[in-house]
Amino acid sequence: MSALLEVEALETCYGASQALFGISLTIAAGEMVTLLGRNGMGKTTTIKSIVGLIAPSAGTVRFRGERIDGLSADRIGRAGIGLVPEGRQIFPNLSVRENLVAWASNRSAAAEPWTLARVFEFFPGLAERQQHMGNQLSGGEQQMLAIGRVLMTNPHLLILDEATEGLAPLVRNEIWTCLTALNKAGLAILLIDKYVRTLVRIAHRHYIIERGRVHWQGSSEQLGADQALWHRYLGL
Ligand code: ATP
């Protein structure tokens, strides 16, 4: 498999305080990869550094063979990385339809791009609520809208920070089903979430981040078989 995203020796600081100390990771086309680790270990900072929301102080990020570190978040988005941020951040005073249309573009020049009709077909619940305002939606609907909105940009890589945070178990399962379907259709996915048992089932590979460093990386099979890792790094 060819590397879609290659992060090498990434270091990121918040002022004088260093949060990342040389993070390296790769994602191949079509892979689903997770970032795991306890709170405050650097997962969100890693994602923000990849998508250009924070400028890394050292290291490189290559996407589809091109250096993207140092580019603006907008340029990185246009290169084909779509972020579903923690807390969804959908527009509360725009309707579902307006939220989706506001983001539309075919960044990856896909032969069969995501359109409003396709997003509504994929998320029938959103179709029913298309005239509702963003702030009238449940948490699950908001997360589907946040994912649908990113799909409307036709990304090569979908990144989700806390993919199912605050969602009820049934809704969480809907999100997992939807991410699995997107990945099976060929979309590469990088995600942060804490439901390791599910992630071992649906994702291919995992990185455990501890105090700004990658402390372990491996396949779902390896992580699933090593409960000591769960206990040591994830507090489970
Ligand atoms: P969580 O699940 O709690 O979001 P995380 O693994 O995503 O955890 P980060 O949010 O990346 O962790 O935080 C990594 C480190 O950077 C922590 O020590 C945190 O306190 C620090 N940090 C995060 N955001 C900022 C900020 N805006 N200013 C200063 N320090 C920050």
C-alpha cells in the first residue's frame, strides 16, 4: 500500500510548553488508523499539527507525496484532508442543507463526488431534518452533519477528533457503522476515540501516544491480544 500521509518527527509547542516530541506515523490509502492514549497526551495536538491549525516547530508532514507542514489550514483542507473537529462545530444558525452546501467542493476530483443527494442517501436521518437549524439537532445528528459536511469536500483523508464523544450507545454504533462503510468504500480515516474494544474491531492499525511520543504502534490483532497495553497506556 502506498503512503497517503507521512508524519515524521513532528514537534509542536504551545508557547514555551512543548506538547509533541517527535511523533512519526503513516496512513496508507484505504486504511483506518487510530490515535489512542489518555487525556492530555497529545492526540488532538497531533491532529491539529497535521491539518495546520497549529504550526509544528519541527518535523515534516507529507500528504500524497507533497510537504504540507507550514501550509495554512485552508490550503491543507484543499489538498484533501477533511477534519471533523472535537465538538462538531457545525453552524448553529444555518439549516442542515445550508451547512452541507456551505462546504461543497470536489477537492479530490472524485469521479463520483459526494453531493447533497448522496449525503442525504447515506444519512437518511439528515434528509428528514434538512430544513432544521444546526442547533435543533441531537448530538448524533450533529455528528452525522459534521461528517456529511466534510464528505461534501470530497477528501482523500477523513480525520475525526473524538468521533463519538457524548453520544448514546445506539447512536455511537450508527457512527461506527457509517465510518466502516466509508472506509470499506476506500476512504482513508484517522480517528481519535476511547472505545478501544470497538476500534480494534473496525480499524486496521493503532498508535498509542504518551506524553507527546508514540509509545506503541501495531495492528488491531496485536492490540486486541495485548490487554497489558490497554491497562498500561489507556487506563482500561
Ligand atoms: P484530550 O483527550 O484531553 O484532548 P489529547 O491527548 O488530545 O487529550 P492534547 O489536547 O493534544 O491531548 O494536549 C497535549 C498537551 O498539550 C497537554 O499537556 C495539554 O495541556 C497541552 N495543551 C493542549 N492545548 C493547549 C493550549 N491551547 N495551550 C497550552 N497547552 C495546551
